[in-house]
Amino acid sequence: MGLLEKLSLWLSGGGTPASVLVLGLDNSGKSTLLNALRPPDQRAQYTVPTVAQQQDHFQSGGVSFSAWDVAGAARMRPLWERHYRRADAVIFVVDAADHLRLVVAREELELMLAHPDMFGRRVPLLVFANKSDASLALSASHVAAALGLERISDKPWHICASSALSGAGVADGIAWLARQLREMKTKH
């Protein structure tokens, strides 16, 4: 976030600025999730898959989020690491109904967490077990176990069942993330 954006945010009373990465495999619902976070009059009627990366903005819980939605297709995942150093938080979106790809999601999450720009940093991690309304969707606790979240000890994490299409669970997860970011900013 540039100086002018920070100054504008401060003058408008927009809250604590935070840069958040929105990651996950392709078709997990990242763009749909960000669309659900926009004010109703700014939501797109249809979301299209992100080709490379796109930036979005939303506010919640006294935090002004600058969100980077980075494509999740296998050939595009190397783009993720370009954003690690500047990330204040990570939202990792998983399709809770796609049991076969949970293994791939876990591998990508582990690679991200082990990257030198992320390892050891107390960057809050919010995991959305998305598409929780699908008939075959796993519960959030099953998704957490499949991803090995209990082994993460160097950063706060939280998992939320969600449906980006209906918005169910999204506000709860973002509220947790906003609290984490506000607490981190007040400690510095």
C-alpha cells in the first residue's frame, strides 16, 4: 500500500491497513469469496476465474483490507511467493467438497508455510472450508485434520466452514482475522 493510500485511509478513518493474500487451488472459491465481501451494490453478478492475480479492497472490523487474489491453477502457483514478504495475513480457501484435491491443497499450504518469507512469521492464517453447503462437503474439523493445521505452531490460525455463494461463515472468519490484525498492530 502506497503512502497516498495510507494517508487517504487515515483521513477517511478507514481503519488499520492490512495486506492479505487470498490463496487456494483453482475452483476453490477465492474470487467468489472476495465478491461476497464487497458492498452489495458493488458485487459482480458472475465471477470469473482469476487468470494471474487481481487486487480487491474491503473493510471489516476496523481493518481496511487490500486483498491479493492469486490464481490457483498449478502453472500459476509460483506467483504466490511474490507476495509473501508483504503479506500481513493469508486467507487460504479450500473446496471442502473436493476430497481428492485436499492432498494437493495440503501440499501447497505446507510449501507456503515453509517458504523463507513466511516461516517463523506470525502471519495470521484464516482457512475457509468453502462450499460447506455442498452435499459431500467435509466439516471444518475434518478439513483442518486433512490439511494438518494442528501442526502449525508459528502463527495463529483459524478455520471456518463457509459458502462464498451465500456468504455463510464468511463474516465470522473475516471478523477473526480483523481481530488478529488489530491485536498485532497494537503490539508493535
